[in-house]
Amino acid sequence: MKAFLSALAALVIITIGANRILVHSGFSASAVSASSGNVRLHD
């Protein structure tokens, strides 16, 4: 039971750490894949 709780705590810590790293790295979907230069708009 102690090993399970330790693994669960490690999982929570890793998940929170990974989320903070990814949020602060600037790789959001809008920043990476959105571009207005490739959009064709008809007059």
C-alpha cells in the first residue's frame, strides 16, 4: 500500500510539473499553427 501511495504522489507531482513546463514554454496551438498569411479571402 505504501508503494502505491508513493507512486500516486509521484504521478501527481510529475503531472503538475509537466503542465507548468508546457504552459510556460509557449507551444500553444494558436501560437504554433495559426497563421493569417496562408488564408485566401475573396473580395
